Amino acid sequence: MAQQCSLCNDEVDELYLLVKQTTLDLIRADHPEWIEADGGCKKCMDYYNALDGEVEVLTLRTNL
Ligand SMILES: [Zn+2]
């Protein structure tokens, strides 16, 4: 059954949920109306996970 990703509005077979708070915060920064329970498609989750990874690396470098 097709579902709609509330982040990119694509119709997808499956929606994914994230558990990592920092990644959720990144999504909310771009989509203030987004609700965590809505989840997102794999493309969006991969995108924000990758962004989150970059943020973590930058944060580590700043702390050094
Ligand atoms: Zn999406």
C-alpha cells in the first residue's frame, strides 16, 4: 500500500522512523511542521542521516 512521505511528498511503499534525536532535530529545522511519528521515506532518512554524520564530524573538530 502506498504511503506519502510528509517530507518530500513522494509516494513510497514504506515509511521509516528515526530514533536519533540529533537527526530528528535536523529534520525539524527544515520542516517545522513535521511530526516525528510521520516518519519519512528511505531517501529522506538517508539524506538526514548523512547530514547528521557531517554535523557530528564538524562538532568533533570544533571541540578539538
Ligand atoms: Zn521523503
